[in-house]
Amino acid sequence: MSSTGSRPPRLKDFLETTFANAGGSLSFERFMELALYDPQFGYYSANIADVGGERADFSTWATLADLGTPLANWIRKEIPTVDWNRQKPNLIEIGAGDGSLAAGILKQFGWLERRKLNYHIVDRSGPLREKQRQKLKGKSVSWHESMQSALAACDGRAIIFSNELVDAFPAIWLRWNGGNWEEIYVNFSPEKGLGESFVAIDIEIDWETPPPGQRVEFHRSYFDWQNGWLPDFKCGSILTIDYGDSGTEKIYRNRRNGTLRGYHRQQRIEGPGVYQRFGKQDLTADVDFAELIRHGEWSGLETVKLENQRQFLERFGTGRVISDEAAEAFQVLHQKKLLVENS
Ligand SMILES: C[S@@+](CC[C@H](N)C(=O)[O-])C[C@H]1O[C@@H](n2cnc3c(N)ncnc32)[C@H](O)[C@@H]1O
């Protein structure tokens, strides 16, 4: 007897068709985009079970410690600095994970204060938006599909923040061959599976003499995404928290293979392991905050401050860091956009 329903697509068929349609190879950036965000097979779009906790592949500052208290203190200080045009202050959290940070911030604000502001979440992941809805049940929170629609709901005036968002954007992956930079491509054949190839690329990387074989990543897709909504942002503040450092040499010294890695069941996976478990593991890379600052200033954002976790917590939190390693690894970037006449 034959079934009338169509067979659900299999991962193997999906990979074969995708690579065949692309002529046999994809840039690593495109591969990472599909592995994380393909609607049917992507890690964040289809497979993520949780952030933090027993079922999760990774934990974050928001799920490991109280990030809500320092963020709420920072937000309280920022609210009076924004021209709200007589509207309620708008908070936009981008990439809210399991909703822990939103819950922590809203708890700090109390009932009356909460009524005097709007809390918006923008998240690309369907399973995580569902988790957030469960965790934030009964709280007045609005969800948006895109930053453009969140900003439209705020008349372009907002305090925007994210924790470990930039590192979840697809990165281009480069290798220094001793004389030039090459972009890493991913090949697939049903017989051999996934492998790498290298294609010359004309790109300026701020590092004069990297060792041969050195790999670096660049979050180009984050800047393209920001370019899509920054014109709709009239005024307010942006706080970006992530792991990384400032400048290529600082980030990659003694990390010849770059920082690209996977996380599966709380295990860190490096090297060829990043190509395994397509859509079943997180993929991520350290963030270059010098690039965030450069792109922000080029786009009309003012840089207010870049500091690490320890310094941020000393100013806004309890002063307790998650660990000495995290205190140095996590950076906090504060940017601002001032209202321009006639906007
Ligand atoms: C590494 S998780 C961090 C989650 C949370 N902020 C935390 O600290 O626990 C990355 C988050 O960013 C979201 N995300 C990734 N790309 C996004 C995009 N383009 N727009 C909105 N959210 C995005 C993911 O769905 C996920 O919620």
C-alpha cells in the first residue's frame, strides 16, 4: 500500500540538492547560515531544545548568572538620556534565548515601573520564541519578526540590547596561505561527505604578518543585517555584550585555527568537528569589537564605552563575575544615536 502524504525531506537529500545546486561547494558563511537557520534543518530554526539547563548544548551569561540586575540598572540610567517624544520608553532585546534576561530585567522593574515602559523582543528562532512566551507568560512583552517592525512600533526611539547575539551570526572564514588571504569553502559529495577548499579573496585584514595557515573569522553578515535597520533607528542607545576582544592580532594570537567552534551537549567542538552534526550543534566565533565600533561609527553611532564584564559589573551590578576567564572574555559595548533635526 502506498502512502498519499509526501515523505518528509531527509538531511542527506537536502545536503545533496543544496550543494549540487551551488555547483558542489558553498562558502563557509553560507554553510553556517544553513546549519544554523535553514527553516527545516537549521539548529536555531528547527532543532534547538534550550539555552542553559540539562537539555541545552550551551549556556550563556544570561542563563548562568544574574545579568538582569546590571542590565536593569544600566537601562534605568539610560532612559532619561533619550528623547522619547512624550511616549513610553521602549526596550528592544534582540536574540532573547530562553527569555532569562527579559525575566531578570522585568523582575527588577516592579509592577508600576513595568507599566511605564514597553518591552519588545526580536528573535529569529521559532523554538526559542516559544520558550520565551512560556517563561514570560503574563508579562507585557511584544514579539517582532524583524528589527524594522520593532522600530516601527517604537517610532524609531529605543534602548536596544543583546547578549551573545553577534557570535550567532554566520561568519566568513579565512585562511592565510603565507602570502594572501583565502576564503574557506565547504564541498560535499555523497561518497566523501563534507570537505574544505580555499579560494583567493581580496580583503583587508588588520594583521601584517600572520603565521602561515592562520585562520580568522569575520561577522560580515551581522553588519549587513545592521545596515538593514539602522536607518530606522532615530535615537537611543545600543548595548552589545558578547565574547571576543578588539583587533585581529589580539583575538587570534596563539589561536592558529581561529575561534570557530561548535557546542553540542555542553562540549566544545573544534577542527573538523564543526562540520559534523549539521543543524544539531551550535556554531559560533569570537566577536571583534573593533569592527563593531568601526562599523557603528561609519553608520552614525557614537561610541560611548567598551569595557569587559568585570568593569561593567563593578559599575552596574553586584561586582561578582562568573569566573576570572569570563571577566576578560566578555566585552560590553555601549553605543548611542542622537536625534538628528527633522527625523
Ligand atoms: C547564543 S543565543 C543567546 C541567547 C540569549 N541572548 C542568552 O544570552 O542566553 C543567540 C540568540 O540570537 C538569536 N538570533 C540569531 N540571529 C538573529 C537575528 N538575525 N535576529 C534576531 N535574533 C537572532 C537566536 O535565535 C538566539 O536567541
